[in-house]
Amino acid sequence: MIRATITHPAALSTLARAGHGSFILIADAHFAVATALGPNAVTVHAALAPGAPLVPDVARLVAATMAIEEVTTMAVPAEEHAQVGLDALAAVRAFPTATPVPHSTATREEFFARCGSPDLALCLVSGDRRRFANVLLRIGVTDPEPA
């Protein structure tokens, strides 16, 4: 399933062990990784500085490395505006696949429930300081090799 681009040893090792249907959380700098992640999740702190890297940048690297079958973003309250989830979706969809990558939104409670599930394999913590920047990617399967 791995295509290549991510070189961080812990992230790459975890991605290699994760299988179809596992989740990858790309978290913003505000996400409570110490208390909100599932029992199988490996956490990799990728933040190099406040604001870097951004969630869409990390999503782009993951999508270049793994087949992604679904992108889930957190529903944004009406008084807020969060473009970052859609930016991450666009980053994932930039990589050609046999079928389009679907997008869904989840309430805050649903999103946190998925992050706390045993299916969460990896949490990549970005330096993104924008609110509601978190995105969940579900690992898919690679397209078969041409005959």
C-alpha cells in the first residue's frame, strides 16, 4: 500500500503496519493527543514551528504515500469558518485514483469517537494553529498493477 514520500521512521513504520480501513489523524496544534487517541495509535509530532507544517501539507504527503479511500473533517459550528478541512481534502484528491475520494463531515463527538477507536493507527501532529484543522484519512487499497 505504501507509495513513498514520508521518511520519518516512526510514521513510515506505522503506515507500513496499518491496513485497509485504518485511520490516520492529521491533527492541528490544539488537538488533545494525550487524552483523545485510541489505544493503538502512534503519535508523531511533526510540528517544526508554530504554523508549520500545515494540515493540508501533511495530508498531501500522506496521500502521496498511501491510498486514501475517505476523508473526514469535523463539522464546523455556524459561527466559525474553517477552510482548512476542504484544503486537506483537495490535497488528497490531487493524487490520481481509480475512484474519487469521498468526503464526509462528523460532529465533534463523532470525530473524537473515531479518533479514540482502536482503528486509529497514526496521529501526525502538525503545527497548524487554525481551528478545526483536524482531518481523518481512512487507508484504502492500491489500484492493481496493469496486466
